[in-house]
Amino acid sequence: MAESRDHNQFKLNIPERNIVGVADEDVILSCHLSPETSAVTMTIRWFEYTECIYLYKNGQVTERRGYEDRLSLNTQEMERGNVSLRMKNYKESDRGTYICQVIHGEQKEEGLVGLGVSEEHWWAPNYLELETQEKKLRREESAYNLELKLR
């Protein structure tokens, strides 16, 4: 597992290769806190590129339209720092680049998870480093709009 940028409190461990999906089966987009720390009180956001597709905050969850009832975190596993996203009924159109973002206080960590048909080819390992400010702002706006559903 690769580790995200260094920070004082926690890092994100993510796979070094693509996650391979099989049509109509569930797939896990793996992401874990290191050191093993409870994520229950943290904000967990999952993005597909710049679109926030899943938001966990203060024990509440909301999903982007089109993903309802397909995405979940295991709240028991969150106690051990597992913030992996379970996606039900994988379909080929789900292939792409996903970003796990964990926020706790002033600390925000992000990790990239590729979902494809082969683990051999990692198409964007440095996507977050090369991401433009415009795309970062689009991600934040998307997360904010999804968070409005929680209120």
C-alpha cells in the first residue's frame, strides 16, 4: 500500500495498483488510516474525479444521484481506521479515478484509488499532485453541494 503525504496525526494507506472490478459484483475501494485510528468522528468524502459521490459526516451519509443504495462504509471497520468504500453491482461505467478524502479538524488527507478492468496499468498515480486549482475547487464545490443534503 502506498502512503499519502506526511502529516502529524494520520496518513492514508491506499493500493499501489488498480482495484479490479467484475461486472455485477461488489468491489471495495480500499483506503485505511495509519496509524489505525477511529474515523467515526471524521468527515469522509469519496469522489469520482471532481464529483463527490459519497459523504459521511457526523454519523450521517448522503450519496450523489445515481449512486443511491450502491455505496457504503462499514461503520464497525471505521473504528479501526478503515474508510474503504464498498460499491455494489460494479459496472464498466464505474471505471475511473476515485479520491478518498478524510478530514479531521484542520487536517485533510487525500488518496487516489484507480478502479478498472486490470491491475497491471495504473494510469494516473500522480493525479493529485498534477490536479489544477480549478479541479480542486470543483471537488470542494461538489462536496459542499452534497453536504447541503445533510442539513
